[in-house]
Amino acid sequence: MANPLYKMLGIIDNLTAIKQGVGGREHLLIRPFNQAILMYPTAILGIWGFGLVKWAGVGEATMGRIFLWTFLVNLLILFFDLKFGKAVIIMFSLVIAGFLLNAAELLGGVTSFLGDLNPIMNSTFYLLISAIWGVIFFFVWLDRRSHIIVVEPNHVVIHDKWIGEAMSYPTENVTFSKEIDDALELLLGFGTIKISNANTGQLIRAVPHVFRITHTLDELKRVTAQFQVEHRTSEP
């Protein structure tokens, strides 16, 4: 009865079935985050916005400006790979644009225009947006329990979603390396783990948004010395 039960659990929740399967054996579970993790600042600010507008007396227009600018930055991070070098260039470009506008005596007009924008969102809006993000991150939590890489001393198994087939590779046939493409991921300690064929160098799977990526690679070395783990970060 155990095997059919574990298979049924695997359809519903890979993580539960995998933990039952590996038992007390030496192993490491790599569970990547969904890219929705990059929208955490907007989600958290939505929760704060409800409390600040409802009870702390913060003006709706002030909170609205803060929320919309945060939302804008979050969308830029989500839609574009802001590598460290690119992020530095953008920051310097904004500073230079500010100096040029100031030299042309236009900076005051631009800041006055932006300051006159008064988006009005009441506490109900922030409560609703928080509820929406709560639903989204609940599915992120479910997603993390379905897409799992199981590392054991003699093999690595990639479980791809709830009903996807698991793929197994001997440890001597794979290499792991890390790549950090995004400036925000570099700041927060996230990164992409690349699983490649040790003989051909062909990429088997890229696992994005892995938290504490350097620590994860160290744990891979601890679990098995057969892995050819490379501490390699992509160039900005």
C-alpha cells in the first residue's frame, strides 16, 4: 500500500512524497522560488499601506505615490534582467539626466510635476491588493512544493511539477554551477543553478531563483564529493 500512497501524494504534493521516499538517507533538497518572489516589495508595501492609511494617518496621496513608484521599480526588475553592470549604468544615467535638467533649469519643473501627481487609493484598495498577493503567493508556496531537485550521494533527481515525470542522473555525469544575472538577486543572495552534462557540457536544467545559492553549492559538496561543483558567477 505504501508505494501507491506515495504516488498519489506525489500527484498532489511532490515534497511530501519525496520526504517519505528519501527517509533518513543523506540528501539535499533544492527548491527554487517562482519569479513572483521579485514582487515581494510591492506585496509587502500593500500590507503596510493598509495599516498606514487606516490607522497611522498617512495621507492617501502620499502613500499612493510611494506605492506606484515601488510598483514601477518592481515591474522593471520583473520584466528586465538588470545585471549589475546594467543597473550601475542606469543609475549613473539617471544622475546625469538630473544634472542636465538642472543645468537647463528644468529640474524644478519636472519635480513639481511629479509632486503634483496625487493618486488616491484608500485603505480598502490596499486591503484588496494584499488579499490578491496573498492568493498569488499561496500558489507560489504550492509551486515550491512541486518543483524539487533531490541530491543524494549517488544520483540527482529532478521532479518537474506535480504530474511531471522525474528525471534521474548519476552524480558522476553532471556538474553544478551558479549564475547570478540580476542585480537584485545578487543583493538578496538568490541566483540560478545550472545542471549540465559533465561529458558534453550540455545544459540539462537551469534552476532559477534559488535562495542562499552559495550555501546551496557548499551543501552539494558536503552531500557528495562526486559532484563537480563550480563556484562560477556570470560576468555583469
